[in-house]
Amino acid sequence: MRGASRAALAILVALVPALGLHAHPHVFISNRVAVAFEENSLAKISVEWTFDELFSQMIIADYDVGKKGSFTEAEAEALRKGAFDNLRNYHYFLAFYIGGKRVDLPPIKDFKPSIRDGKLVYAFSLPFAIPITAAERELRITIYDDTYYVAFDKMSPSDVAVGSADSIDTTVSIEKTKVKAEWPGQFMPDQVVLRMKRK
Amino acid sequence: MRNSLLSLSRRTLLALAVAAACAGFAGAESPNPFTSSGGPSRVAAPAMLGISGLAPFLHSLTDRLAELARQIREARTPGPMLALASASLLYGVFHALGPGHGKTIISTFFLAKEAKLRHSLIAGYLIALVHAVSALTIVLALFFLVRGVFSTGFESASRIVQTFSFGAIALIGAFMLVQRIRGREHSHGGRPGPGKAHDHEHEFESGTRKVTGRELFGVALASGVVPCPGASAIILVCLSLNVMLAGVVAVTLISLGMGLTVSVIGAAAILAKRGVLKASAASHGGVSSLARRIVEIAGAAVLFVFGLVFFIAQF
């Protein structure tokens, strides 16, 4: 009995260093989101990522071949292939939940890389058609790289822009996630929460 | 019974203390989602709360490294260079708390061995040396010889080096596992008398248990050779700004910082092992060779399985 408990403990101690598998951030992103309405529905969500200077410099050195401080159309296209398209394997770090259910990611549109104050900026949008009725609808957005290679800055409500819509009431908040952690102690990012209803 | 319960709780506490020290400190590098091709690594686990708290600090430190490289280009005074050196050291220390960078291999290696605290210091600095040389070689080769898109080339090169690294880790683990298990069989073999068997076992075991310089270098090579993407990016930035010296300074200090963190993790493993053996000795009235064997075999086994799993996951 003694031997068994001692063995179990010793193995636990030995295994401990291998337990904390997780990826640490190499790339840092400040994130902004804009929501646009059309008539009585949510029509588009635009995302803008501003990268840390180190990753920015590396990508700019690779793709701003003309060294003009901006990307030509051909350079932007090469960048999209070399440093954006692979994100489809990471669902572009985005997950949308309507009424608690995860919805399919719409196709990514209007990808445009740019350079602002020496930093790399990616902008793209996702078309939606979420009807808004008199009953309140809750849209929750998670923006997170679960391999943690990329860390997104903590968001605040001012990072979310809501387009004007005369007939729709919208409240924006940043709330604790409702996605369940898979590991004890796992870092789970906050969610952007939009509550919308027809006036 | 009461006595064994007491010692059990003490050991549990100890195990928890080690868990607190090491949890979240180990793991493997994942590919860059932007510039690699393919999905996330099949073997990966999520970020832990403790590490994520460091993210804002690391973000500003990362920005600062690039900013300082630019300042060095503008004004060639010692000020920005010193600032770059200290920012790089900090970056190395905190960045290495993440996965990769040899923490798993170091801690399991020291569990499997009869190591002294200075061995963890030596290992940390050998890793720093290997890492600095490796990162500089890979970045310079990609920049001057290959001349393609750097970020894509770097991902491919890292993957190759990483596959080699995991393979080497699995081999070292396998070798040590065989050594530990054979050591046990040997002592079980001819057993003329209880006292003599003990001496005999000690004599045999101390030969393979002691840490040799060659082993330390092997461990450092296997774990330090994978270039850190952050360190490599700063070399690249310095190269493209034409301030190569700054790049060498930055990568050297980042590597030293990483080595320091790895040394501390290694020392924690050595102390944890001593603690466990001491606790088991206290409840037994003598160091139990069973407890020692269990810790050592478990250390070697984890090292082997870790290397093997990540090696296979590369394909």
C-alpha cells in the first residue's frame, strides 16, 4: 500500500513538467470589430488586426518588396497567399455564437493588408444575414488562437464599433466567455457580446 | 498508519509545489498560423491562466525590441544598445516560460539522473549557446543564401530542425530508460546477501547515474537547436535595418535569458527529486532505492514518450 501510493506520487511528480503543454504567444494582435446593419438584419462584421512591431517588421520586409511603406495590389496578393490564407486552418481565430449555438463561419471577404505607423494591419469582413426581431438576439464572438501562438489584446467596448441602424437597438459589452474550458486552469478569452432587438 | 498518512500528505504537498512550479512551463512549439501551411499541431494543449497574464507585458516588450533596433540605426550611441540588451534579456527570461526551449527535457533528464544544482546552470547556458548559434545560422542562411520569402522559409526550416530535435529527445529518453531499467535488473541479479547487494547496486548505479558533460551537451543540443521565432524575427529586423551587431547582441541576450529560465526549471526538478527521496526516507528510515528508481524511470519514460509523441506528430 505504502509502495503503491509512493509510486503514484513519484510518477505524478515526474509527469508534472509534461502536463503544462500549451503554446505561448509569439505574435500579438490588437483587435477591432465593426458591426454593420442593413434594414432589419445584421449584415456584416468587419475585423481589423494591428500586429506587434516584430511580426510587422518581418512581414513588411517579406512583402513590401518596393519598400514604399505600403502594399501594391500584387504585393497584397502575395501576402494574402503567404501570410493570411493559412488561417482557414484556424477558422481565422473567430467563433460566432447566436443564442448559445455556434454558427458556421461565413466566407472571408475584402482582405486588405496595410501599413499604419510602421505596423502591419489586416482588415477583412464577413457577410452575415441575421434577422433582428422584437425579441432580443444575443451574438457572442470569441477571438482566440487556441494554440496560443497568437495573443489577442484584451478588448474593451470601445474596440467595437456599431453602425447606425434607425430601427435596431444594440448594446455592446465584453463579457466572460460561455465556452467551457477543456483543461483546468485553461485561459479562456472574454467574448464580445452584442444584444440586438428591433425598436 | 497515521505515520504513513502524514508522510503521504507531505509528499502530496511537495508534488503540488512542483506542479505549481512547473505547470504551464513545458510543452512544444506550435507552427506560426500565418506563415506555415497546414493546421495546428496535433499535439497541443491550451494556454494557462498564469502565462496569459504575461501577454500584455510581452506585447509591449516585443514592440520595444523592434523600436530599439530602429533607434540603434538612427543614433549609434551606446544608450539604445544597452536598452536593447536589457530588453532582450527580459524577453528571453519571460518568453522561455512558454513551451519549447527545453524545459520538459531538462526537468525529466534531471529526474532520471543523479544531478547537482550546478548541472542545471551548465545545461541552461549550453542551451543558450546552442540556441544563439542555431538562430543566427538559420536566419543568416535564409537571408543571404536562400533569399526567398523569409517568414515562409523560416517556418519550413524550423519544422525540419524541430523534427530532428524531437527525434533526438526520444533517443536520449530511450537510452536513459534502458539504462535505468537495466540498472535495476542488474541489482536484482546475483544477490548473495542483503548488505552486499546494496553496496553492489550502488556501485553499479552511480556509474550511469552521474551526469557527464557529453550528456549535458546532447540534451542542450536537442533542446536548444530549435530557433525561437521571436529571437529570429529580431535578428531579421536588425539585418534589414543594417545593424547586424544589434541583432547579435539581442539574440545572445535573449538566449541567455532563456537559459536562465531553463536553469531554474532544471534546479526545481533536482530539488523536487531530492525532496521526494527525503520524504520517502523519512517514512522509511533510509533512502528507499525503490522510490529513487520510480522517480528515475518515470523521468526517463516521460522524456522518451514526450519526444516520440511530438516526433510522430511532425508527420
